[in-house]
Amino acid sequence: ITGVTGMRIIRAIVSGERTPNTLAQMRDVRCHATIETICAALSGNWRDEHIFALGQSLALFDFYQTKVLECDRKLEAALKALEIDEGHDVRHLPKVRTKRRQVNTPDFEVRSALYRVLGVDLTQIHGIGPSLALKLIGECGTDLAAWPSSKHFTSWLCLAPGNKISGGKLLSSKTRRSSSRAAALLRLAATTIGRSDTALGAFYRRLSARAGKAKAVTATARKIAVLFYNSLRHGMAYHDLGATQYEERYRSRVIGNLRRRAKTFGFSLQELPHEPDMDVS
């Protein structure tokens, strides 16, 4: 109800409007609900105590919105303070990957502000938007030199396989439990990217079908963490291969492994000739 249509109707109700049809006419053109549906939802007895409670809630909502804006201004100032000298030139900022604005994002241009501080655009990595990039920087910092490699970084996040060894024998390779907020954010990004037509999305779906969603989320989150580390530490640019090319490379890798195994047993794999489609007419 905090959308454009919902807030218009709520403010009108608190101001004294009670006619369902009049309230329904405030519907935004992007609203999925029809005027008839909204009218049916707004037909009631308008009890005075409920209107009073609604007015109190609206006042608190507006108050918290102002406090959120104050936090956004503080975040913007903190990022400005992190800029070295004049900061990196935003004219070198890559083209935005997606123009759709995410909900609950800070009320300033996060992508440009982060680029002036970091010199890299983390939002080019699929699964990482401006808001998530800001949260990851808040958790991990702008300098990842404390971790000598991406393996150390993913181990710190508890996204790497464990190595519980006793007597020289591996007892368990399960990932360790973690209360890291950065790891939780990366897992959330992995869940989102699983529905995309990207190389990471194809990896998630392939592993999910073979090993289950839980392991697929962890493995994909680790890949995103490695990309985040390499971009921030070494300035590496991320280029997505696409789901189709990823599947082709995976198929070629599997065929190559099969041929090598067959060769060790004295066999040779041969591709079957392509049979033309039969025209049954």
C-alpha cells in the first residue's frame, strides 16, 4: 500500500474522503488493480477509531521517511569524504547495465558516488545493484588488501568448502556456518541471479538440478564474491558470457573429459553422424 495509488488513497481517507468511486479514481495508470476492484475494497463502515489509527500510522510513516532521508544525506556525505583528491572521473563510468530502479534504494546516485571512490563499477557484475554494492562496501571496506587472494576472502565469508581433517583424512567439506551480513547479501544476490539469462544464472540452474538449491546458492554466491574481490582489488572488468555460451563451454569441457577417460582405457569417442529430420506428411 506504500505505492503511488495506495498513498494517494490513504491520504485522501485521512483528509475526510469516503466515496469509494472518488478514491478509486486516484488510481495510478501503472496500478494492476482495476477501478472496480479498488471500489469493492474501499466499501466499508469507516469506523472512527480505525480512521484515527490510520492517521496515526500515516504520520509515523511520514516521520520515518524524513529520518530515512537524513540517513541518505549522511551516507552521501560519508562517501564524499572517502574520495581521494577529486575522486575518479565519472565520465569513465561504464554504461548502466539496467535502468530499472530498485526499491528502497538511497535517495542519491549511489552508482556514481561509489565509482568516484573505488574507480570501478561494481554494478556491472550481475546480481549486484547499487544498493547491494553500497552494503558490501560497508561490510568489507574499500580496501581488500587484508585478504591476499580471493580464496582467503571467500573463506572469511564462509562460502568456500570446508576442510575438516583428522589423521590426514578429510572428514567433511561442508561450508561453515556464518553470521556475516556480507555472506547473507551475496546469497541473496545468488538467489536472484538464478532466474537470469546469464552465465552465472546458467551455472546456478545446472548445479541446482544436480546438487540442490542450497548448494547452488552457496556456490553461486562464492562466484559473485570472487568477482567482487577481483573487481575491487585488481580492477578487473566483468564481461558476461551469456547462458548459451556458458552451456556450450560446459558441454565442450564434459566431452573433453570423456575423451580423455576413454583414451586411458584404450577407446576413442566418435561423434554420431547427424540424422536429417524425417518429413512425415
